Amino acid sequence: MINVLYSGFSYLHEDGLVYDTNRGRVGFESYQMLYTHTPALFWVDEELRYYPAKSVILFTPGHRKYYSSLPGEPYKNDWIRFDTDEEFIESFPVTNVPFSPADPDFVHNLFKLIAWESNAKKDADDPEMLALFKILFAKLSDDSIDLLSSPYHHELTALRRDMMLHPEFDWNVDSMTRRINLGRTRFQTLYKETFGISPIDDVINARVRLAKDINARVRLAKDRLKYTTRSIAEVAEMCGYKSTEHFCRQFAKITGMTPGNFRRYGQQT
């Protein structure tokens, strides 16, 4: 049995999106599968992590479903929310963690077919819907197993996690290869096969995202400082900073003045 509750494809959120079942969004008790057309942030292992466009994730029932656009950027995806008791879905090898499918266009087309079929309002035991799900999950199961069994998968994933968390570090191919003990050519080939992007381009993109994120946070902080009476510590927390001291340093670096001085200046203008 597969009961598709909601589905759609190529939906663009021009102003971005934050989806979190812990904050009132529906779907906590159902399966939800996404295919992203844009880079996105997902809540994985108790932290927000960046994943590239053309990623797939299968959320399981009872698991927090959190994903969002990058700060200040649009978000586009395909999605299916459904209930099922099918064994081939319940035993899917990779859940609640995004991964990159080998043939994203094929996956996207299957999402479209499932959305069209679900709009026909057929029964939960619709054989055509079951066949589409079996094709989709067979393809994605093969892709996820290939990914998990690829050489140096865990080492590459750990390296990329550090790169995404600290893009400001002096990353280069030589420092990366020393982490994994691989030759330059072999490392770059494996990295691109695993993540669909070269390591240097990945770092550059992460640095651009970091700069956009910092600027967006500072803009938000300016509004909160000027138009509210919140303390500087509260403003820092509202803008996503865990450390007030770090917030003050970053704010001063961008604006040329401390948050306190900005508040006094802003209130005088």
C-alpha cells in the first residue's frame, strides 16, 4: 500500500523556504522524499549542513524534517509525502540524510510521473503508482549503495564537512590530499565522483555562501538594533549567533562600528 498525501515538482519559492516539523509544519508522522533543484540546508546529526543541488533525501515517519534555502536565495524542489507499509521502502538503505543520485534527470522525471499519477485521485493500492515507486526506489537504492561503498566515502564526507563548516580556512588540493593520503589526481577524481563538483569549486561556493550569510545576518541585526529595544545578546541570538562576542566582532568588521555605537547612531538618525 502506498498512499500519496501530497506531491509536486519544480516548485520555486522565490523568497526562500524554511520547513521544520518541530515548528508547526505538517508531515512528522509520514514519509517525505525530496529532490532539490537548488542547494539547501538540512538538519542532519543535530546540526544544519549544506547539500548541493540535485540531492535526494527520504525522511522517515517520526523523524524531524528540517530543510531550508540558503540565506537570501530562492529554493526549488520536487516532493512526495506519503504513507506506506511496503517493505522495499521501509528497508531503504539511506534515510534522513541527503545524497546525490547518479542520474538526477531520471529521478526528477519519476517525481513528475508520481505527481501526475497522484493527481488522478486513485486508490492507495493503485498498481501504476506502486510500479512508479518501485522503479524510483530501485534506482535510488542502487545509487545510495554505490555511494556508501565507494572508496574513501567516509573520509571524503568528513573532509567536506570540515570544508563547509570552515570555508575561511586556507584550503587547497595539497592540504586536502594530506588529510586522506591520496595523490592529487586520484583525490580530485574521487571527490567529483562523490559530490558532483571539484573540491576547489566546492570551497569557493562555500566561501560565497558564507559571505552572503554574514551580510544577511548583519542586515537583520541592524534592523533589530535600530527598531527594537532588545539587548545586544538577544539580537545576536535572534540573528543566529551562539556567541555575543563573535557577533560583535563580525558586526564591527562589516559596519565599522560596534553594535552599541550603531544603536546610538541609528536612534539619532
